[in-house]
Amino acid sequence: MAVTTVVLAVVMAGFGRRRWMLWPTDRLLGNGFPGSDTWMTEMGMLTASGEKLFWEDCPSSYQEDGAVDCLTAQGGVSDFTDYHPIGHFWQLQLVETGILLALAALAVFAAFRVLRRLHG
């Protein structure tokens, strides 16, 4: 049971940090807001080559005055927001469920292999 608790904690922590990566996000360019029923995942500015610059990468001194100056100095030309609209809810749920079912099947397979080895 202790091993199960540790595995469950690791899996849930992993999904908690990376759940937004299970399905491609939509991108909003400019200063707009994607709406109240969205899950915003990344925000920042894009350079002319398409490289992402993130708001949290600016030093705290720029945070007070506005990070726009910091990102513009690094080559940022356009604001972007990556987000999941409400329509992505079921796709994210199904992908996560599929991964959890695969992990459960792998655990059952491993358990039967161990039992077969121990009990002939």
C-alpha cells in the first residue's frame, strides 16, 4: 500500500504540472483576452522569428514598471496567449483517462508476472 501511495502521488503531481500539455493549445495574438471560460497556459511576447518570451522571465524590477519594456528589449514584437477553450475539456479528460488506464493495465500485468514467478 505504501508503494501505491507513492506512485499515486507521483502520477498526480506529474499530471498536475503537465496536464495542459496533453492537448494542443489555441493561440491568441495581440492584447485580447480569450474569455472567461478558458484555461490560460502561457502568456508573453513573440519575437519576429516566432520565439516565445515569457512575462515571468523578466527581472522583478521590470515587473513593477511593466514587463513590456523588458520583453521589447529582448526582441518581442507581439503579445500572445496560449489557452485551452472550454471545448478542449473532454479531449483533455479522455487523453488523461487513456494514460491512466494504460498505467493501470501495466501495473496489473506486472502484478501477474510477479505472482506467476512466486507461485509457479
